[in-house]
Amino acid sequence: MQRFFGLNATGGLDAETVSAMKRPRCGVPDVQNYSPYGEPSRWHKNTITYSIGQYTNDLPSETVDSLIDSALKVWSTASPLTFVRSYSHNADIMVEFGTYDHGDLFPFDGPKGTLAHAYGPGEGIGGDTHFDDDEHWTAGSEGFNLFLVAAHEFGHALGLSHSRYPGSLMYPTYKTRSPSNLLSGEDIRQLQALYGPRRGFGYPRSGFRSFYHLWRLKSGFPLPLQDSCKPGLSFDAVATLGQDALLMKDGYLWLRHGQQPSVKAGLISNFLPQVPSDIDAAYSLPQRSSTVLLKGSSYWTVRGSRVKGRPKSIYGLGFPEWVTRIDAAVHVSKTGNTLFFVNDTYWSYNESTRAMDEHYPREVADDFPGIAGRIDAAAEKDGFLYFFSGASVQVFDNSQKQIVGTETASSWLGC
């Protein structure tokens, strides 16, 4: 369990482990869901029936019907699966609300523990999905959102296992998230490995689509970089825009779209000859469809694949003169502010007022517990902050103010 949640595998019940155990979560074990025959469990048909048996009293039955239908459609949009409502007790997926001992071998535990559980595809109880009726089920942000929990559980009912990636719908602990674009690239990859893609389905359009266009026009790209997946790979700068990631290191840039396995790679000078090739930091501003690249005390704004105007000075943003370079930067979509990291301190810049917030700089350790040492790069993805330090990446939940996972930098290239 400790390894799964990115904690130190001490084998003991330290404070971080106890905290992870107390989070409201799915009741399916954090292990791969395999059939006895060694192949991933899946439905061997594309039309799957479902039936709602026992309802909760927390919501009107018609609201439950609508939320369950919407949760199933999350999965049908990216696969050839079709879900058909049935009023039979022999439907493939039986949806029930119950408390404690509710007719299977896995009793619920009362409020704010195990929220629900689901069985993988198969005969009998296979596919059935149970919700703990001791929880407070809602259609909004209070209590537990039935749509979000149901969408997660139906992933299990289709054969998907838990994910270690906090941005995945299949991450085991409950987290409020936007109902649009619920599926991460990893979720889609798991689903389509079992059922294939839906005809006409495509990943969201590239946030850096102008760069993709340039790659199609230029010959000899992408360059084969043989050491891209070496264990010690690190990055100087990372920016995310939509589902895309732009990563820079030693004069090269990599571009990855969503969770697709193919990664574009090339020389920065071939695509952005107006900027230095050894970029210190980068961040994107989705509301302006632009990316900012920083080197020393200067920065450049890139929109599409064009550099806008001349380089500007970071001192115009409000930095004191003793700051000569920025180690890392990231735009936080929830606050609308951009964070700039210099050594063990950071600044917060308000993009709306275009002024530095008061009472900065602050200590990184005070506001980002567990993040220590120099930060090479930072990025935001699916509501989480990612801090790159050497070959390691710490996944930080800014709302809970804690590290929730650890990755390798090379994993951002699909390694």
C-alpha cells in the first residue's frame, strides 16, 4: 500500500500511511484485476446491460437514474461499449445501495470509509456495483458526489484496475474534480487495451498544435534521442497546456500529447530560433493560449509557435535585483496565479492584476511540506502540482498540502 501511494515503504504505520488509510476511498483492492486464465478481465461483448435495484434516500430516484446513466457514458465515449438500462435482476451490472452486511462477502464500514465497491466482469456477481448508503450521496460538491464515485466504480466493473496516478479517474481515494474530461490518458489507454477505441474517437486537440504542424512540415524530425529513457534523465523546464506537455533539456525539447506513447523530440533552435536554447524555466497561461520561457533575467512569450515581440525583463514583474534567474515556474489554474521558485523561496504573481502578491517571497518548505532542495522544473496537470528535482518528480496536492505520489522524470516521456 505504501508503495502504491508513493510513500516510503517502511512497513510501519507512520503518520503519512495512517493519513492515506483514513481518506474516503473505493473498496476494491489496489491490485491488478486479472482473470484465472492470466488475461485481463473484460466483457466479451460491446452491449452491456445495467439495472438499478435498491436506491438511496439521499436523492430522488430520477436523479440517481440520471447520474448513473451519465457515469456509464463517461466510458462509452472512449470505447465501442453501449450501456442499456434493464429492469431485470440478471443485468450485467446490478447497481445497489446498502449498509454494512449487504449480501456479499465485503461489508461496508459506515460513514467516510469505504464509499463503494464493484466486481470485475463475469457471470453472477461480476460487474455488480454497490454503494455504502451510510454515506451522504449528492449531485453536487457537498457530501460525496454520486456521479464521480459511480464513474470510478464502473471502471472496475469494466475490468480496469486502480491507478497510481493521482490525476486518473481510477485513483483509489475520493477527490472532487471537474465532470468534464474525466478520463485521463492513462484511463483511456487501460480502457482501449480491453475494448479498443470508439469509431471516430480522438484525443483532445493539442494545446501545442502549432508545434505539431511544424513537425509535419520539417524533414528529419522527430530526432531519435537514444538516451531519452535513461534512468537519470532530468529536465530544465516543463510546461503543460491542456493535455500536452512541453519539456526542455540541454537545447532539446520534447512534446507529448496526452498519454500517447509517441513523443516528438527536436532542437529548440529549429523551432524557436529567437530564444536561447538553454531555457531555465517555462510555464503556460491557458487563458491567453501562450507559453512563457525564461532564461536569466529575461523572458519570452510564445503563442502557437511564434515568439511575441522582444524579450522582457523579469524585474518588470516585480522581482528584486538580486534575483538573476528563475529555477522553476508554474501557473496554478485554480488561483490564476503563477508561482516562481528561486532556491528555497518562491513568489506568487497575480496574472489578473499583473502584480506580485504581497508578503513574498515565502519559504517553499512552509507552504509545500515535503518539497525540499532545488526545484528544477514545475508543472500543473489535472489539478496537481508536479515538482521536478533531478530524476524524481513529486506529485503535490495543493488543496491538502501534501505529497500524494512520486514519479520519475522519464515517465513524462512514456518511459
